[in-house]
Amino acid sequence: MLNRRILRVKVFKSLYAAVQTWESSSPASLAEVQAAFKQSVEATRDLYLFMLGIVEPLTNLAAQRLQSARQKAHLTEEDLHPNTKFVDNLLSRYLSENEDFLKLFNKKKFSWQQYDLVLKKVLNSVVKKEWYQSYMASPKRSIKEDCALFTHIFEEEFTELTELEDLLEDMNIWWNDDLAYALTWCCRTFADIASGKEWTLPPLYQSELMKRSSTGPVEDDSAFAAKLLEYAFCNYTDYSDRVAKLAEGWEKDRMVLTDICLIVCALCECVYFPSIPLRVSMNEYVEISKYYGSAKSNVFVNGLLDKLIRQMQAGGEITKQ
């Protein structure tokens, strides 16, 4: 499930959190950082499960509204003969009857029951959309069409919903920044269900998926992330000092900590993973710096990395296969 870009981000964030504790009375140990990293990895897949679980309660809320409309004193033709296409969507039925999904969802003790305000806001927004109205107007009924509708909902209704962001942050500290990636996997799931595939829990690492379809060897993403985290943690002091020496006019304690952690992770990848091209590693961390650093972080990270890599190549510390 998790690709290397996401794993690099999680390694960087784990290192950043650890370094912040080093001057405290309880500095984080390598074992503690590794345990926290594993939790953050598992949390992304948990968020995927939690978001898949919104399909049924959102459908049920629509059904409740149709039922409430029938209780009015003066019924309209629409109240008497409502369009039940969304209420009867086959995707909700599929997930609500899928024993494997329900077992995992309930095992995590997930529930949308207490988040009715979020459900109401989403449904209120959805019914106004042109793509929803086109869906309701179409006489066709199929799981493919229902999956396409929920793909619209997941792509357009959740990414900037403040109420959803707030509840996710309250539920799990590891869900911060993972929503977009989890939603992407939900939409992949809808595409699979629409094509007739049975739902199965995605493997934790993308390399596990690649092994199923590849005839050749596939590098293990789990081993990659574990090794990168260990070397970044153990080499932080050495590599961060090199950054400080090379950054003229900047004292180490005045530098942006996120930038230093990104550069340290990048250097460890360049040194300890000889099969990964230097340009790949540099591009990955420069891209990450655009989201987690300051306004000029990408320029700073790119410039310092280039100089440090050249120095380390000249000294024989970096060699590539």
C-alpha cells in the first residue's frame, strides 16, 4: 500500500520528532523511534479502512431523509415516490455484506455514528453537485456507476473538509497528512470492485503488491524504510554538523530543523543504498521539502545536498552500482 515517497516522509517525520527530544530529560531512543514509525505506517492503512467505512452511514443518512420526508403533513409527489437510486446503491450493500471488511472495521472499533455532523455536511454538499444530479437522473443502475459516484465523493468532498480534518486529528495522531493518500487507495478499491474484483485488505507495503505481478526480484520497501530510519537516526549528529559547516552564514541552531532532517535522510539514502540513483534521492527530498519546510526550503535543500554529495563522492563515501 505505502510507496517509497510516503515511507520517506514517515522516516523524515520520525527523525524530526526524535531530534526534538534530544535536549529534553527523556531523549528518544532508536527502539522508541522505530516503534513509533511502525505505528505511523499501520495508521495509514487504518485510515483507509476508516474512510471506506463512510459509504454505508452516508447511504443510511440519505435513507433516513427519505423516510423523514414521508412524515410531513403535506406530501409532494416526490415525497410519495422518491428517487431511491442513491439509497439503493450497490457499493454500500457490497461493503455492508463483506465479512472480511466488516471484521477488520469492527476489530479496529471504528464507527461513524458519533460524527453525524460531518455526514450531514458531506451529504448536503453532494446532493447539490451536477455529477450527483446526473447520476440520479440516469436510469442505469450498476455497481460500476455507483462506484464512479463514490469516487467523485471521495475525490471532491473530503480533501478540504475542515470538520473531517479535525476529527481525524483527534482520533489518531498519525493520521495527520495521510488523508489524501488513503482516499486515493479508496478510489482504487472502488475501481477494483467495479471491475468485479473481490475486496481484500491491501498489503502494507507497495513492494508486496509488486511481488505478486513481477517475475523478477523486487526490493523490499519494509527493509528499505527500516534501514533508512536506523541510519538517519544514528548518523544525524555527524551529517547535521556537515550541513552546518557548509551553510555559510548560518549557525546550526538557527537553521530550520525540518531542512536539516531532510538533508540527513537524503545523505543516508545516497550513502547506504548504492542501487538508488543519486538524482532520484535528491529529487525525492527536494519535493518533500516543498511541503514540510519553509518557503525557500527546496532551494536550500537542493543546494546543500548537491554540495555535500559532491564532497562525499570525492571522499569515497558515496559509490553507486
